[in-house]
Amino acid sequence: MCGPLKVLGKHAEGDFFVPMATTEGALVSSVSRGCQVISLSGGAQVRIVDEGVVRTPVFVLKDLEQLEKFSAWVAENFSKIARSAESTTSHGKLKSIEPFPIGSMMVLRFNFVTGDASGQNMTTIATRNAVDYILENYPGKITEWYLESNLSGDKKINAVNFTRTRGKKLVAQCLVPAQVVKSILHTTPQQMCRLANLAMVTSMQAHSFGMQAHYANTLAAVYIAAGQDPACVAESAAGITCLQLVDDDLQISVTLPGIMIGTVGGGTRLPTQNDCLHM
């Protein structure tokens, strides 16, 4: 258990404790120190800037001409396809269908909002219903189709989701006074910014997705404690940590484009996890 952590968000505001399920004692100490720094600095501003859970069926057409006709038909019939998808759920809404043509294959990136649910099963069922509508109503010939093409990035990070989103895309920011950096972290804002600049260069050399120390340890511990799918850490633990000087103080922000979480359904119904979730 770590905290209290002061959060300044639109959906949650106040002091919160952070439950963690981990065998790594040093992780709890590190996160506790981070909570202390943030709270002493007045809290972290947090905003959800985008959301969407993705499914990506693939359709194989005869040739490029048929691919073009299929793409146009899907765009023209979006509202009907959306009604078919949404008929399977009272919470999910289809935001968009983005085409990804590859040769004579067409991948359709179905993007849903899923309310308070993580929504992975919800969107699979909804997408299957939408695919059934396409198969029954498209006037041309579809040679083959598969419900998931692997472009969705389910439990694996990819560049499409990194630049867009899968799950919740959030930004958190905190302005840490120089004195707090010195007294708690035993360094200076200037040295931390210098390290961040060096780390950005080495991250580019490594072709990393984003720039960070690592989010995976903390996310895995919180996901397990709060009844989330721990395998989703594979896609959630990618993002950008940005450090900069503001009047000699340290402004730190994190941008996380793939936070796959829910407060209802799945493991959130387990007694201990539910207690942790509502802590």
C-alpha cells in the first residue's frame, strides 16, 4: 500500500492510497517516495484526453478494384454497421471504422468507447455482429475474412496505438519545487533534466516506443491488486515521460496512450480486488 497520493483530476480529486500486488519491496518504497514528492508538490493534474478499445477484422478481396469498392461501401454504410455492433451492448458505442488497405486485404480498425468497462470481450462480440452485417449485406464478393487481424495491438504495443490510443489515453503532470527535489530525491532539477535529455537520445538509439524509465512494474502491481488484466501491461507500459525546468523547479509529465482498465466487470468483481479498487 502506497500513499496518500494527491490527484487533481476531473473524474477524481483528493488523496488516494495506491494498492499494489508485488513481491518487490523496493518497488513499494519507490512508489511511496513518488507519492510523497507529488503530494508535497500540491498534487498531480490528470486528464483523460482520448479513449477507445479496438478490434481489427481483416477481409480478403479479389483485387484492388474490389478493395476500393469494399472500402467505399463500408464508409457509406457506417451508421448501419454501427447500429449492428451496438445492438449487442448497452454500454459500447462505435466511434469510427478506419481502413488499413494492404494489397488486396482490407483491415478495418473498429474503435469503440466502452464506458466504465475495459471492454475487450464487449468489443469482440460487437465487432462480430458488425462483421456478420457486412457479410450479409455487402453486394460484392469477400474471399476470406477473420475477426482479428493482429493490427489491434491487443496485449502488445504497436505504433498505430502509440500515436492514437487503445484503452484510455491519459496525461499527468506535476510541478515539483526544487527544494522537494533536493530534500527527497537528493538531486537537482537541472541534473534530472540533463539525464532525461541523455535518455531520450539513447531511447532513439534503441528504437524504443516513447521515452521512460519504466512503467511496467507499477502498472503490473496495481493491475493485479485492482482486478485488471495483467497481460495488458504489455501494451499499457509504453509512453513518454517529459522533464523540463520551469523557473528552476521541475515539471514532470507522463503521457500514456494505452491504459487498458475498467472499474466494472472481469476481475473487478473479486472481493479483494473490488476492495482495493474502491479504496
